[in-house]
Amino acid sequence: MESLDQLHVLKLYRQLGPVSAPQLAIYVIVAFTVVVITNIICQFLPRKKSEPPLVFHWVPFIGNVVEYGRDPCKFMMQCREKYGDIFTFVLLGRKMTVYLGIEGNDFILNGKLQDVNAEEIYSPLTTPVFGSDVVYDCPNSKLVEQKKFVKFGLTQQALESHVRLIEQEVLDYIKTSGTFKGQSGVMNAPSVLAQITIFTAGRTLQGIEVRKRLTNEFAELYHDLDLGFNPLNFVLPWAPLPHNRRRDAAHAKMRSTYVEIINERRKRGVKAEDEEPDMIWNLMQCVYRNGTPVPDKEIAHMMITILMAGQHSSSSASAWITLRLAAHPDIAEELYREQVTHCSDSKGSFRPIEHSDIERLPLLQNTIKETLRVHSSIHSILRKVKNPMPVPGTDYIVTPDKVLLASPIVTHLSEKYFPNARKWDPHRWDQTIEPDETEADMVDYGYGVVNKGTRSPYLPFGAGRHRCIGEKFAYVNLCTIIATLVRNFKFSTIDGKPTVPPTDYSSLFSRPTQPANIRWERRFPESV
């Protein structure tokens, strides 16, 4: 027997008749309008003193995704002008509380483990790329141990040995890639530098056996895996989308490659006398504190992580540096003369680059620093709030329904700390005296003593317990790559204007919009 409600609905349906497509469209528009109006009214209602101001948005759930996605830095700077350093915006249903400036960086990046959590935010994005049980798919205590394991390739002795290997990889690329045929030509800088840096990262951080497998096919796998860093995957990491299918296939292939190497070595049992030590041999001997050897699967996943981490920052930064040098050939010539003065032999010929040479090339170091200031590869650093967090000096309390967002690059581009901040000028660092490190600045999170660094206006590698442990490697890699290119080539823009392409924010990592073509010209026909 039908209930009264069912009878009422049936009666109403018979009275109205079937709904036509135009009628349905009208109903949808009316419903959407009601939702939008209700959302707008709610935003103008009085808010609690403890709640940071909410950035205006038209549509609930969608929020400010368009403005933020188009240009995150511009969006946050505009919000700062209107709301101050602390504000909340809506991003695909999540409430993102932004705290800008030095105080904001310190509040978020030095937050206590019980108050802020990185794993919950990043794991959906990174786990399909890196693999399970590493980085953000494991407890922080385990991540700390993994960081300690991989510091094998980041010691001072290792860095010193990396320089020759990096230089040789760049020279080999110049000779064999086909990009630099003839006396002059055109190249897509981001594409070329992406290839160079995957080879340098592979050779130095992974070893010669892995480097031999870095063929064009492997590079394509890397590219497909890199597609996993799509911001949409924060929300839909396992959606059956084309880029996710390619990501998963690439991960499976790369993991099997590393497992194959590990299995071959386990069959041999010991490292040959003439075989150089590398990261795989190191990880195969590592043991967690609980006595468990690192499983082969985790070794493979850590190797994928190391390759991705070693390539990403260097790829983006080296591309930006090359583009900037093309736009400012005067700086490129200064870099060249600096090497002539400090890195040539008695006959005036360049000698191979040594790690000690980097200290003799201050303009090269400042070029790297300035590019990382203006073109930081990560514009937003996120943390999930676990407990109510009062903001010192304010009435605000950031509650567990929020995600905290720090943006060091906004500080990098602040006139307060860097006059004429938008201008790329390596010479701004010539007279800059960086503060000495004090004991209060240093902390050991379990993988070695590092500088917390959150009170600095310049944080290209983050800060706190999740600060990038590969910072020194990145500087060595970038200095060697750029020094080698400057020795061999002059660069210029296609149209002769001192401009660079806009930033592409479609990925988690900011990079130059492609194609970004520049001209190259050999300095000497016999240079390579």
C-alpha cells in the first residue's frame, strides 16, 4: 500500500506532467541561483573574532579555485592588500587559511607535529608517484630515518665528487643530444634543461648503473610519472583519467627496473672491487631502528623519490636561469669573465670544474640565489591543522577544519625585504651579509643538524622539519650546469627583448611556460 507521501508525489507529478528539457534547465538555474545567493549572504553575516577574514567567492565548494589556480602569487598578494597577512579562502571544498610573511612562515613551517600534519595533505598526491611506505605514506618518524639513509649521497665528500660527474654529463649532452648541432641554433630551454638535469641527478644520486638505463624511453616514463603532480590529484588521486593511467604505468615500470637491479645484486651477494658505491648499495645495507632491513620495494620507491626530488628543483631553476641569461646577456658575459679569471690555467684554457671553484665564483652563486628568489618552484606549502592553533598577537584561532598555507615566495617578492623585488638582479646579493647561524637556529630532527631558517625572508627550500635535505646538492648541481653552459655558449632571446615567458602554474611545481625558445651560439667552434 502506498504511503500518503508517495500518493502526494504521484498526484503532483500527474498534475505537472513530464518535465521537459527547457523546464529542467530552468529548475537547475533557479536552484543554482538560490545556492549562490545563499552563499553570498552567509559571507556577509557577522563572523567570530577568532575566525580569519574569508575571501569572497561566488560559488560554494568551487570557491577561489580559478583565481588561485591562474596565478597563486598574484591572488595571495591581492588578498593580503585587502585582508592582511592572515585570511581564509575556499579551494574545492577545503578552507585554506593563509598566513603570509616571516611570522606566518615560522608559525606554519615550525608547527609542532601534534598541531600540523603534512602527510594527510600530500600523501594522496605523492603516494601514487613515489610509491607506498615512503615520504608522506609513512609516519614522520619513519620518514626521518629514510632521510638519514639517503644523506649517503649528500655528504660533503659526495658533493665534491659530484661536480666532475655533473660537468661530464653536460658536456656529453652537448656532444650527443642533437640540440647543439652547428655553430648556432634555437632550443626550448625548459625541455633541454629537463633532460640535462635528469641525467646529472641520475648519475650523481643514483649511480652509473641507473644512469646507463636513463635512455629516452626511461625519460618518457619519468615525464609520465611527473604528470601525477597535477593539482587535481589533491582531490581525485585515483580517478581513471588519462594522465593518472600513464602515471601508474610509469611507476610500475620504473619500480620494476629498480627491483631488477636490486635482485641482480642480491644474487651476486657482494659489490665488486671496481664497482663504485652508490645509493642502491647503500640502501640495501640500511636497517631501521626496529631492526628491520629496508624492503626491496621501499628501496625502489626511495630511488624513484630521489630521482624526482633531485631533478625537479634543478630542472625548473636551471631553465629559468638560462632564460634570464638570454634576456640579460650582460650578466652572462660577467659570469663568463668570472670563470676566465678564476677557473682557467696558465695558458688561458678552462680546467675541469672543481667543488672548490664554486666559492671563487660569487656572481654565479648570486645568480642561482636570485633566480631561486624570483622563481621558487613551490608557491604553496600546506599543512593540515590537527588541533586549535591560536595565532600569537591576534584574536585568531586556526581550527582543525582548516588547511594552513605558507608561501615563502610571497616574502621573496616583498618590497619590505627586497627593494624592486620583481626585478631579477643577481647583483642585489653583492653587498648582502647573511646572518650568522646561532645555536638557537640549529635543530636536529633526527637526520642531522640543520638550520630551522623560518625567520629568514629567503626560504627557497622551505624550512622546519620538512626543509629540503637536498639543498646543498641543488646548489652544486645548478652551479656546475650553468658554469659549463656559460663556458660554451652565448644565449639570447628570439626577439632580442629582455623578457622571459610567464610562469606555468598548472602543476604542483612552478615552471616556465613552454615552449620557451632561445637562441644559442658557440663561443668557440672547438669548445666541445
